[in-house]
Amino acid sequence: MRARPTVAVLGAGAGGIAMGVSLKRAGFDFTIFEKSDGVGGTWRDNTFPGAACDVPSHLYSYSFEPNPWWSRTYATQPEILAYLERCCDRYGVRPHVRTGTAIRQARWNAPTCTWELTAESGERFSADVVVSGLGMLNVPHIPDLLGADRFRGRSFHSARWDHSKSLAGERVASIGTGASAIQYVPAIAPEVEHLTVFQRSPVWVSPRIDRAYTPEEQRRFARIPLAARRHRLGIWMTYQRARFTIDAEQTIALTEFARSYLARKIEDPDLRARLTPTHPVGCKRPLMSRDWYPALTRPNVTVVTEPIVEITETGLRTADGQVREADTIIFGTGFRANEFLSTIEVIGEGGRRLHDDWAEGAEAYLGLSVAGYPNFFMLYGPNTNGVNSILFFIEAQAHYVMSALRTMTVLRLGALDVRRRVMDRYNRRIQAAMVGTVWVAGCTNYFRARSGKVVTQLPSSGARYWLRTRVFPFWRYRMRRRPRR
């Protein structure tokens, strides 16, 4: 019997679970290392009021595990977490998950063709192959504001919501107006005494067309699987037809639609002006909500666009000299999305360090492999975001990794390392395709590294990416025979 490589998967979120299901089905020896006390990743971390997905639920699910019982068009956090936990149990992945184990270093051992892993606790592990399922929305970003340590109230990031005490009757300051804020702000506004929303830059918001599935629809999806798949395909095709250039008819139409929606919902001309972006839809992450604009017009809600200069003992001081008093500060400031693998030190061939190689911005071949780091793969890696459901991409990537593992097994390989010229050529084409897209249309966004390089978005369709990951191109990798052990 051919010896199969052992696999270490980092993270038990949607990517780690999908990878675990594939490995389990194929009979590989693997361990999933998870820092928290359970599975679910970002859907376990983000428990803020109103948390929900902005991708329709029938597409934000695995193709191998359709869920006919989704309650509504856009599923909420508890429902998505329950779905991921159910998948983990149904496919026998949970026994392979080692919770409470945060891997902080992965070092390539060339003589043995293995990765040596070190956990935060100091424990050491070894595996032939490492697959990162850490994604890009797992490390909260908290701005470095002067005086933050002086604040006498409580403060927390939206991804680390403090449920120990209610916000009812409090003066709350919410910093940020991104994807999380537009969900929790409407949820908490009715219960707080006063809510001050600090906006750095405006973003386009369109109405979310969300409704509950009827019991009849759910039973039909359960009774006729083809009906559920056709429904999923229709959603998928909507994403497939998306175009991301500044001059695309779709971009122009969506921008005008968002502008008219803002005009209909915000009557105050001063507030409307402050909420109006100067960039097209898509330059920042597109947002959808029917509750956001009504929340901002509540009598107990104030929108502040003056920059925050410092945090005082009792509130936040802005550039106009005013101090907005607060009992609680919520950072709805997103994640360090463009700093891939920021929580782990990856050391490859010859002692090279991944963070050094990515000083100008992360890059990889197909978002999966990096030259100089053999047997190291990433799910939801650089330039694999933005054009379809990420679960669709994750499944394609897991298929690719499984093809690589089978290649290693059949050819008795100890190491696979993507060729430098292959990776460089691929990324030159990726960056060239960014010209003229909405992602470089002049706004600040998390899609770009400090150098200006777009590191998160994929400038092609999901279908094209899926096709490219169907077959593992072993000829584009340097191969090394398995050493004797």
C-alpha cells in the first residue's frame, strides 16, 4: 500500500470543515487545529446582534450538503453556525478537530519533507502537508487611537461581542460603518439611550431583498432535491453574470440605484450628503440593508463624520473639539483582511519567511500555493474573494488540494513546490486585470495592501476559477521524491 501524506489543517471554520470532509472521505490521516473551543470559525466568533450572511443561504452552503430547511433568503449567524456544526458531525470530522490549539509557527524541514508546527502553548506537532483554512476575516482590526487605555467604560470589537451586560439605557459609541455595523446598529438602536455612529468614509447601501421561506417551499426543497439545486443554480448564475469594471453597465446601474435608495430614505440634505460616497458601487464591500438608513434617522442616533483624534476617560474627542460621551465603545472596524496569515509565522525553504516575501502584498498561485513553501496550501488565500460565494471557492480549492495529495501518493513524492515563474506569471496577469475595476476606483478598502496592490479580489468569474482547479497541474510544481524515514 502506498503511504499517504499526513495533513495538518489550520482552522475549523467553513474551509477547515470542507477540507476535513474531503480528507475523511479519502481516508487520509489528518488533524484540524482550532484556536477556539469549537468549530464554525467566523460564524462562531461573530455573535453580535443582527449578524447574518450577505450571500443567499442556498448558495452559502456546501454543494455536497444542501440544506432544504434554510429559514430565509439570508441566513442568520445561529443558523449558519448550526449548519456548519451539523456538517462537522455528519461527516465524522469532529473527532479530528483539536480545539484550544492555536498554531503560531510552521517551519519546513527540508531533510524530512515535513512541516514542524508549534502551538501557542509550546506543544509541537508534525505533518507532511499543511492546509491553512484561516481565511481572511478572522483577525479583528482595532484602530490605534490615542488614549484608548484611559477609557473608563467598556469597549470591544464587534467580532468579540460582550454579552455579559446589556446595552439597554447606555450611551453607545459605534466606530465604523461597514458590513458588521450595518447589522448591529439597527439591532441595538432601539434599546440604547443614545447611539453615536462614527463614520470615516461613506459606503453605498442597497436594500436587502430578504424573506422567510414558507413551509411549503422548504418541504418541496426537501422532497425534490433537484428543485433546491435549481434554486441554488439560479443564485449562482446571478453572481456569475456580475461585472466589476468601473464602466460596466451593471456598475453604473447599481450605483444609480443605491443613490436613489439613499435619496428616498434620507430626507435631511445634510445627512444625505455625508452619507453619499464619491466612488462607484463595489469600490468598498457592497452592503445591503433595509434597516440601516431608518436607524440613522432615529432621534437617539447621531452620525458623526469628524475624525476621532483621541479617546478620553468618558468618551471620544473629534477634530472639531467636541467630546461625545459614551458608556460603551464598539469597534465595528472590520478585520485585517489584507494581512493574510498574520497570526502565524510560516518559515519555508532556506529559512525564508512568508511575511517577508509578502511585504508588498500577499500573492500565490491560484491563491493556493506559494513558491518556496512546499506542501503548503491555502483555502481562501490571496485573490480568491469577491465574485461568488466563498463556500463555492472553498470546495474548488479543497478539490485541488485533494488532487495534489493523490499525486503525492501515486508518485511517492515527499514535496510539491509551485515553480516561481509559474506563480509570478499568474500574479502579473491577476494584477494587470485589476486595471479599470471598481476595486481600484479611488476609495480606501480592505482589498488592497499598503503598497496599493489588490490582494483579496479575483478579477475573473467563479466558473473560470472552478475550471482551473479541476485538475492538479503537477508539471507546474517542482517535485521531490519521498525521503526514507
